[in-house]
Amino acid sequence: MTRDTAIQTAAGQYDSGHFLNDLRRRVAYRTESQEPDSGERLRGYLVDELTPLLIEWGFTCRVVENPAKGAGPFLIAHRHEDDALPTVLSYGHGDVVRGYDAQWRTGLTPWDVTVEGERWYGRGTADNKGQHSINLAALKAVLDARGRKLGFNLKLLFETGEEVGSPGLHELCTQLRDELAADVLIASDGPRLGAHRPTIFLGSRGLVNFKLELTLREGGHHSGNWGGLLRNPGVVLANAIASMVDANGKILVEGLRPPPIPESVRRALADIRVGGSPGEPEVDRDYGEPGLTPTERVFGWNNLEVLAFRTGNPEKPVNAIPPHAIAYMQIRFVVGTRWQNLERIVRAHLDAHGFDMIALDVERGAPATRVDPDNAWVQWALRSLRATTGAEPVLLPNLGGTLPNDVFAEVLGMPTLWVPHSYPGCSQHAPNEHLLGPVVRDGLRIMAGLFWDLGAREAGASNPAPHPTTRA
């Protein structure tokens, strides 16, 4: 059997409809982790859907209770072939966001896969059931092509709480660090840069949400009688925000700006263009950090956003000076940003600019991660994708959004390779979520080639792990 056999077998699962049937069955599980009564459905996805399949393929499986009270369980599966072989960890999540059934277009339901042309509609098709189903199907194709062998050791970790912030994931991986140790993470989530551009990303930007709030008095006061005499909290808060980020999106707080973009990251981003696909908004090329390309601004830099701003009664405004104003803020940031000090940095900035009366509440944060694009695993993966597709894949040092990648990169300490099978217009988290059929077929071929190459021992085709750190 050959690499081409594995790739053709994987594509055949799409062509025959077998993959679609598997995905339909998985989408039918209403695994809405945001719903308080979802526990048994989340467990059922792991126990009834994934576990029997993996056991049939030679994995040992166990469901692990979440160390976070009330959160959904995990599934850990092992397939160990030889201590001398490299070990790979893969990850997926079986939970989805709420279905919002009534908001889907007529003829569609979140809990079945409806195929209309190239679009496969259903909740979880893009995030994340469709993506980890592609990877599982590709693994099966390699197993079949190699005579029930992969040629590497594989550990799988599925969680059921990613859509509610992955409670317990850090603690679990800390507790089971030795059991989950591997040479590399290979997983799939998030979108490609564009529907027709195979993509690898190596981490994700970090995220911190925070609130700025100002209450100056009880009740509103007539703007004719008191205008010019009473400080307006909306005006004050707007000026405080303007002191932090200018009208063109440049961050003005030095402590919230990242270090210069590394040269290896600049090289990786040099030929990448963002936007321009059907349904996507037009990029504002004069907005953001001056001197950077749009690609560098979203993948190599930080952005500070106002997510919501409220003062007075926007639905029914009256002629009164409001007593209160609140802004919900967010910073997305890259590696090297002093995000752990955000509260101190923002507080010092506000005080220094005369806004000491504004209250600051830092709500939550997630670290940024990024593998060096010159890393040997990265270059190996790029060669594999080139060999399968005949095209140059997109390499993103990090996703513009945020994933729990710090668990794998920092807690477990391994390079992380993400190969997404969705695209920016997939309506992820919204009504009418969907995959694109051609991307599914392409993803099956890409992952079969990647998994085949992991087990290849031919000269020049082996993986880049010179001294496997395999653990049983």
C-alpha cells in the first residue's frame, strides 16, 4: 500500500457518502454545553459515539471526570505501537454552542446535516464535530492502507466544554502531563485563511476582556438646566477610551503594545492576503497599527476593541445627562505582550490621564501562543501539504482568534500544528453554520497524507523527531 492509496481511501469516504452519514449521526447529538441539562448528552457523545469506534480501531479509551465541578467529561484514548516511534497528541471538542433552532433559515435544522450544493448545514459541522470527524476518517484510511498500523503512536483528547471556556482542561492536563506527553500536537479547529487555501496555524492570539465603568451621581438631570454644569459620564468614558486607542485603531498604551514582529513571522506572513472572499467585509487598509500590512495587523500585532458602550437609554433617549456609562473592552494580543499585568497597566494609564474615577474590572484572560515558523515540525508539515495538494499552503504563525492552545504549548510543552477544515464564512456560532463539501474532501486528503507521512520511514520522508519522546 502507498501514500496515494491512503489519500484515495480517505477521499472515497466522502465520495461514497460514508463520511456524511457519520457526520449526520454526530450532529444529531444536542451537545450544547451552555445548557445546564446537557451533561448526559455530552457524556453520550463520548461514550456512545466515539468510544466504540476507537476501540474497534485498536485504542484503549476511558472517560475522565472533569476536575471542574459540574463541567462535562473528557475522553482520553491511546494507541501505542512501539516505543521507538514518535508520539502524536490530537484534540477535539464534542460540545457545540446553542442551536438557536428558531433562527435557522426555513428548511434547515441545527440537529441534522442538510446539503445544499457545496454547503453542509448543521450545528457543529464547522465547530468542531466536522473537523475532528475529518481527522478520524483520515486516520481510518491510513490504518486500512497500512494493514492496521499507523507507524506512530497516537493519543486523543476530547473535551466537552470548549464552548464555555474549557473548564478543567488546564487542571486535567497538569494532572496527566506524563500520560498526555507527545512529540507534537496535530489538531483541527478554526478557519482556513480562505475556502480554497489549505492552511496551517501554529498557535493563537491571546484574549483579555475588561470593563470600564463610571457612575457619577444618582439619576439623570435635565440637559437644558444642567448641561455644562454636570460632568457627563458618557463624554468622560469616551475620552478615556480615546486616550487608549486612537481613531485609526493604533494602541496608545505602551504597555499593551507587543514587541516588534519577529523576522521569521514577517517572512511567513509576507505573501498572505486577508479578506476579499465573497461575503466578507472590505478591509479598512488605513485602520490599525501604522506601517504594518493588514495581514501583520491581524496575525502579528495586538488590537484593542470596544465591544459595547452604553450610557443613558439608547432605545428611548431623553433630554437628560445620564448618571452612568459602561464600556466592554477587549484586547487580542500576540506572544510577548505583558497581558498578565493588564489591570495594573490600564489602571496606571487611566490615573495618569485624569480618569481615576473610572472603575476597571478585568474579567478573564487567555495566553497567546506561537511556534516559530522555522521549527522542524512546521517545515515537515508544509512539505506534506505541498505533496498532497500540489500547492503552497498558507502558514499562519498564529490564528487571529483564540483557542486553548496554551494547554498544549505551555502545560504539556509541545509544538502545536493546527490544520483547519472550515472557512471564514462558515457562520460558526451563528444560525446556518455550515461546512463546504469541497473543503471536506480536501481536508480528508490532506490529513490522510499528513498521518501517512508521520509513519513513513523511507529515506527523506520520516518525521522530524530525531529522538522520540514516546510514552505509553
